[in-house]
Amino acid sequence: MTTRRELANAVRALSMDAVQKANSGHPGAPMGMADLAEVVWNDFLRHNPGNPQWADRDRFVLSNGHASMLLYSLLHLTGYDLPIEELKNFRQLHSRTPGHPEYGYAPGVETTTGPLGQGIANAVGMALAERTLGAQFNTSEHTIVDHNTWVFLGDGCLMEGISHEACSLAGTLGLGKLIAVYDDNGISIDGQVEGWFTDNTPMRFEAYGWHVIQAVDGHDSDAIKAAVEAARAETGKPTLICARTTIGFGSPNKGGKESSHGAPLGDDEIKLAKAQLGWEHGAFEVPADVYAGWNARDAGETQESEWNKLFDAYAAANPELAAEFKRRTAGDLPENWEADSNAFIKSIVEKGETIASRKASQNALNGFGPLLPEFLGGSADLAGSNLTIWSGSKVVHDDPAGNYINYGVREFAMSAMSNGISLHGGFLPYTATFLMFSEYGRNALRMCALMKLPNIFVFTHDSIGLGEDGPTHQPVEQTATLRLLPNMAVWRPCDAVESSIAWKSAIERKDGPSCLIFSRQALTHQQRSDTQLADVSRGGYILHEPAQAPVAVIIATGSEVGMAMEAAQALADQGTPVRVVSMPSTDHFDAQDQSYRDSVLPPAMRARMAVEAGTTDLWRKYVGLDGDVMGIDTFGESGPAEEVFKHFGLTTDALVTRVQALVAAVNS
């Protein structure tokens, strides 16, 4: 009979071989965590390699993503569609086994990990999603949502500040089905971590309200199993299992040293390690009895089959709930979404309100929220300013079946947790903070765009219009840098109508996230024809066309659209007809066909002026060599908003003067 150690050694051997063949990678952590993984995956993990998307599967997150060969080995050995050839192609171009786990490449990879600490935050989001979904759909007779979230993490994850944010909230929320296994090997790239990481980790997590199991021998299968059983028995708190391991376990010369962390062991050391481990097989060779010991396909099919029977009984008793569960876990919008959402937008057009776009955003939530039970929103302690609580909001801390999360002052964890919520399925997450503090969550936003998740990030107080809070809180470069993120849709609407359409666009987007950027100050309602209304979703459109042929075009976003419209009227009175283009989303505009873009910004029209209360460089590509940009390329100032705008020359009069000078220069 194959022993546990032999099964774990298969992971060690494959990890050594793949890293060596690639001449790149991290063999030490997979070798050190192999025994932990063997117990968790063979004794406890509920999953079906034949259907990696089974709704009630356990989720497994490798937060220390540099140990990717651990996960790839597990997926291959347990029967996922990840053949040995893919392990041989580790870290090679177009392989399904990139250097860090990438969501969407290999089946069974639940999230993209690499930037340390975000995996544990994703896992907290997944665990919260599991509990909330279960509270919304389980009945007293049928429990169709009942799974654990597992996460492996290392010293680096715990050193990153995001782990504090996320794990603190996990303890507060009492996420009892979250089980974290800490690979306490005492090594990072620079060597022994005791020189820079001496935290009392168990006490830290106990202070968060976690159940902590200390001093587990990470190479003793019986001790590991006992620890996991104790973790599963605690349902009121998340659990941290502190497992002491030896990095590079089995390597006689590099085991326990940083030299095994981030570089191949070398052919000679691999031979010595395999001999010490008793692994008498060549590179990438796994004997049949070891494969049989790992195979999880039959057990997974049985587990899913049992769940399917349970779901059938649930559907017979609760047909409407069952249909809704299927819709939401499939990520489909409600059947009546298009008609109802358009009806709401029509009502916004008819009201014609002059309000702050952050208030328009709340109105949109009140309009769309009742249509979307999958909404799971939250704010980083600024709900009263972001206006992200709507009439149907119920806080999950008070009601497990709720739809609103008080994240506290945790912008990074909030953003990464929302990624985990989205990855779990069944929800459309939105988050909110001031635009300035998008900086705190920036890497999680990048990861969201990288994974093509349909999250919605709400950012308010979008410019120097914030006023008295001053330059520390006044964003000038943030909108531009968000636009630089590949696959990130960014909207900065000019009034309530554009705000509602931006929300609708973000809700309907399935291939990536959206940032919705809203103002503190009131924005003037703009009149539109039906054609103009339809063109808002294109990202840029002609909002005003003068009676005479235009000699210039003003491109504007957000609060500056009202200024552009006032300037256009003043210029018309002076005999200078100009077109006004509202461009709430540059990326949506850029995605239009060339003929449409040319119809909005004719190539022959050289007198182009862009105006936005932010940095100017991005707008150069729209105004061309002859055009001009009116914005802010310094930090802001503290003072009432109107005075700050005037200080920076962002006024209607100044815009009129700049356009007149531009027209004169182009025609000279």
C-alpha cells in the first residue's frame, strides 16, 4: 500500500523536476508543504476534478503563489485536466502552468496569486460569500451551500499589511468555514526571517478572534490530520493552523535554507534529494500506485452526485429559489433586466435633476438594487459620503443573509475580498471609497482586471472639488492612472443620466471590472436627444452641436462638462461655434469603430480642447499636436471648492479664453 510520505514525495519530485526543467521557479515551498497538502487534499477537500466549477466544491487558495508547483502537482495528480506535459512546460510561454497560479489558465486554480497577502484576502471574501449565499438559499430542510475555504499561506503573506486588514475582518465576522494553514518555515528570499519578522503570530490571530492551533509538525501526517479535524470542529471562528515545516524538505544540502526558496536545486542536488526521500523514479515519472493513491475523480463524482440529488430535492420543494440559484451562480442577469433597467434610466432622464453624481449613484443603486439580489456591496467606512447604502441594504454583520458589508478602514482588503466574492460566484460585488484612496487598493484592482472579474469599484469625491480637505484628499492623477490599467473600464459621468448609464454598463460587463468615479459637488443636468442618450454607452458622444459648422471641439468629463457647455454658449455669443463632446469613458470610446470615433472627433478638426480637473497627459492623444488641454499637473490646495477651481484656472471664462487662443493659433 502506498504510504502518505510516498504520495507527498510525488509532489516534491514533480516540483523539483519542473523547476529544474524551466531553470526557474521556487521548489522549496512545495517540498516543505507537500505533507500538509497531502492530508488536506486526500482526507478533507471536497472537489470534483471532472467538474472544477461544481457550485458547492471547497475552495482552495494558494496565497503564497510562488509555490505554484505545489498546486499544479496536486491538480495533475488528483485528476484535473492538467497533463504531465503541462508540468514539463512550467513557466513557458502559452503553457497552462505559468510562474504563479493564474485564474483561467488551469482548471482548479481558483484565483490568481503572486502578490503576497492577496490570496488570504481573496479567501476571506470567498468564505464570506459562502456564508452569505448559504443564508440566502439554504432552508431548514435542504442545505445546498455548505463548503469550506482553505488557504495555504507563508511568512510573506503575514508580513504584508493586507493580511492584517483581511484577517481582522474575518475574525470579526466569525467566518468559521475558513481554514488557513500557515507554512511556518522561517525562510524568505533574504534568509532567516527572524531578523525582520518576530511577530507572535498565534497571539496576533487570537487577538483577531481566530481559533489558533499552534506548533503543528508540518511533516507529521497524524498531527496535521488532528489539527484539521479540530479546525473543522470550530464553526464559530476562522482557524489558523500554525505548521512548522522545513523548506526544501528532503534536500540534504539546501533543505531549511534560502537557497531552496527561489532557484532550481540543480541536477546533482535533485539526485541526492530523491535518494534521501526514497523516490526511485526518473524526471516526471510517477508510478501507477501513486497516481491511484491521489486520484480524486471517483470520490469527486460521488460527492457531486450526492449534492445533485440534494439539489433536485431542493428544487422540487423550492422551484423559484432553485432557478434563482442557478441564474446567480451562472452569472446571468435577471430575465427582465433590460426592460426594467431602461425604464429606470428613462425616469432619471425625465426628472432632470441637478445633483452630485455620488447622489445620482445612490439613486441608481435604489433603482437597480431591487432588480439584482446578487448585489453584495460595501464601503471602507465612508458609506455616508460614498452614498453606497441604498434602501434595500442589509448589513451582513447583523443579518447573515444581508447584502452590505461594513469593511471598516480597510481599502486594500475590501478590494481583494471583493475579488474573492466574485470568484466564488453567486454575487455581483461593488465596493466604495474616496477616489484618492483607490491608491490603497490599487494592486487588488489590477488583479481584478487581470482576472477579468466583473467587479464594480465606486470612487467618489473625484477632484479638487473635494475642497477644504486639501491636497491629501484631492485626487488629480488617480483617474488617469486608473485609465492606464489594461482591461479596466473607467467612467466619470457628468450628470445623473450618465451616472445611471455608467452603472448599467458596469453591471452588464462580464469580461472585466469597472471604476465609477463620482463627484462631491452638484452637477447640472444636460439635455439629450434619444440618439445622444443611446450614444452615452459608447463612452464619448456629441453632447452639443452648434447651429453653424463648429470651428473647434471641447472634450470634457464629469464636472467639467457643465463648464464646457457654459463656455460653448459664451463662445457662440462671440461668433465662435464649438462642438462639445462628453467623454465619460475613454476606454469605451476607444473601443468604437473608427468611423464613429471620426464622426465625434473629425480628423480635420485641429482645434481641439480637452478639459478635466486632473492631469493632462492622457488627453494629448485626443487633442493631437495642435490641440490644448486644460487641467491640473500639480497637487491641489485646501479651500472652498469654487475658490480652488478658480485658483487653478478651471473656470468658464478661462476656458473661453483658451479656446479663442487655440482657434486663432490653429488658423494662423
